[in-house]
Amino acid sequence: MDAYIPSMRLLFYFDAVTNGGGTWWEIPRAAAVFVRPSAGMHDPRLLPLEEEINMKRMIALISALVVFLGVAFFTTKKPTASTAKVPTVGILQLMSHPALDQIHKGIIAGLKDEGYVQGKNLKVVFRNAENDQSNLKTMSQTLVERAASDVVVGIATPSAQALANTTTTTPVLMGAVTDPVGAKLVRSIAHPGGNITGVSDPAPVAKQLALIHQLMPELKTLGVISTLSDDSAQADVRRFDAAVKPFVKKYGWTIKKYNVSSTNDVNQVAQAMTAAVQAVWVPTDNTIASAMQTLVNVTNTKNVPIFPTVDTMVKEGGVATMSISQFDLGERTGKMAGKLLKGQIKTATTPVDTHPRSDLVVNLKQAAKIGFKIPDALVQQAEKHGEVIK
């Protein structure tokens, strides 16, 4: 039994050295200590036996040392690209409709622009609340706590608000929030403070109204349809109220407003509106966007043109608009997320991107369907700086 004690001690020492921050070359020194004869083995008569025992011990210990060094060399884990921590971005989308879907695609593209590719060096956890408030809460908790996201992105105001209510430490990015200050997400556009910043999408309402007048110089009655509970929509409506005053005064426009509370209201409200107006303006409204086809089907019966604020809604049956690209909004958000992951920016000190650029989008197919004329000059402008749907 005594012959095994030095070997066992060496094993413990080897473990202490390797796991305690020591180095492998310290072990031979330990071996020398452990093969020293004990105090009871200094009798001269036992010297030959002592030397033989010491030699056997040394051989046994060196053999054990060689084995352990070999095992350590081949089994010690070395950091590799595959074992390095992969950052996680959580994305919470309010519901499914083309505008928000384009923002989602843009976010992935923006992350790629910053060098983060989903499935390679980036993990993306995506959740869609399908316009259910209870889903927003539970999904926010999932993205922040269970998924342990390094950055979370809220597509649309309710999604960003849900994430903001869930965490005060994880960076939160707004993907297309029309009024971040009014939604109580940031202190100001220039100085957000806290853990939230992102991209805002205020509609260029004055340019849109000028376009409506250019296309319909004889217009007298303009309808506005929106959802009262949609913060982004109501922010656009307030912007509309301020921008439309000169048109009311100069051109004698009459504005008629119509409200819905859900997609179930759109058909009935649209019928009443279509019977009373010559054209329709639609804000950045998630409820109307998800029921756009219903609205178009009703207005088409009276050949009433729709002028949405969002480019994807023009593609679904609007006639024209001066719009912000939803994909571009998402791409800007994705790039911001990439910079956060790299540590290049901080949410508290990064101003909200208000995305000032707007492009002309016209739908020639829809215009032809309702007998609406779009001048060639505007079509050419859209071809150069915007989009033409044919």
C-alpha cells in the first residue's frame, strides 16, 4: 500500500497544478519530493533496498507523469471558433404584414452588413406576437431572459414598449417607431438615455399632401382612416393635422376622419368613408396595413384613390406616396444592432435615427384599374428615385 502513496500524491498535485493555474513543468519537481526516502529508511543496512525502492518509485512516477501529460495534451480543450460565444439578437415583431416583414428582412441584412451572419457567427431568436398583447409580454420575457439576448429589437411601437417593460439593462432597439418620445421609450431623439435607442419612421406628411395636390388639383374632400389605439398612427395623424392646414386654407380642402378599433371594423368604416370622400390618406397604421386588401376592395368600387404613408401599402393597392422604405428602416436598425454587439456605440448616447430620406412610389397597375392618371414626369421621377409598380 505504501508504494502507491507517492503516486497518489502526485496525481493530486498534478490536478492542483493543472486546475489551479500551475504549469506542467512543475510536476517533475514534485516527483523528486515524493520519492525522497522517509525518515525511517536511513538505516545503512537497508541502503541497497532503499535505493531499489526509490528507483522503482521514480520509474513508476515518471511513467505516470508521461501518461498524464499525454492525456492532458490531447484532451485539454482549446478555444476554437466553434466553441467561442456566439452573440444572440432577439427580434420581436408585432404582427405579420408586408411592411413589418420588410423591416425584419432589413434587420437581418443590416446585421450582415456589419459582419454578423445568421447561423454562422450570430444566433437570431425571432418571435411574432400576431397582434396579441399577452404574447408581447411573454415573448419579451423569453427573448430577454430565456434566450439571454445580447440585443433585442422591437418591430413596431407595441413590441418596443413590451421589451422596454421587460428589461432596463439589455440594449433595446426600436425598429420603426414613429414617436419614440410620445411612446415614452426615450427621453429625447438626440439624447435617448437608458438602454433604448433605434430607428424612427416619421412620415413625410407635407410631401405626401403636396403629391396628392399635384395629382388631384381639383380635390375638395380627403378622408383619413386610422386606429385610435395605434400610437404610431396617431402620431402621424397629429403630424397630418399640422401639415394639412395650408392646403385647407389655400385649396379649400375638407378633411373627414374615420376611426377603427380592429380589422373587423375596416370594411364597414371604409364603405361609409368611400361614399363621402374623393381620396383617402392612410397613416402608418398596423391595423389598416393588415386589412389593406379589404380597404382597397371597398374603395375600388367607387374608384377612390388611396395615398398611404408606407411603400408596401402602395404595392398592395395604393396609388402613390412619398414614402420611407421599410426595408431600409430595418437595415438601419440591423446595422445599429451590429455596432452595439461590437461595442462601438451605446444606447444611452446614440441618437435615434429619424431617417429623413423619402422616395416616390407609384402603382401604375392600381392607377389603371381605377382610371387614375399619373403624369409621365412623376413616373420618370419614381424610376430614378423610388419605385414604380407595374
